Amino acid sequence: MIGFLALLFPFLLLGFVLFMERVEEPLSRVAVEREFEEFFDGASQDELDTFVREGTDSAMARFRARLGLRRRPRTRRAESSVVD
């Protein structure tokens, strides 16, 4: 019985992962749509110009930088590589 469960476990885990991916996909799509709505509601003229000229990635990066979102604290390794 234990051997059967050991053989069955990877397939059950794979099925669970695939199921959770289907559940997560619509949720992440809604999050991206909300982020774009927030961008268009609160973007400055420069950010909108960047959106038109350079595309979504550059414009969203500027918008996040202005809002202070997704800032990662620098580690010692990152700081030392900047100085060198």
C-alpha cells in the first residue's frame, strides 16, 4: 500500500499544481488590469508620453518609481559592485 502511494504521489502533486495554475491565472490577470487602471488614473504627462513613445514596460517602471513601489533594499554585494 505504501509503495502504491509513493508511486501515486507525484501524479497527484502534478494534478494539484495544474489545478492551482488554472485558479491563479484569472486572479493575476485582474491584478494587472487594476494596475493599468491605476496607472491611467494617476499618471503624469511625462509618464503618458513615455507610454506612447516607449511602451508599457518603461512607462510602468517610471510610474512605480514615482510611487516608490517595488523598491528593493540594496545588499552589500550590490553596493560593492556599484562602487567598483
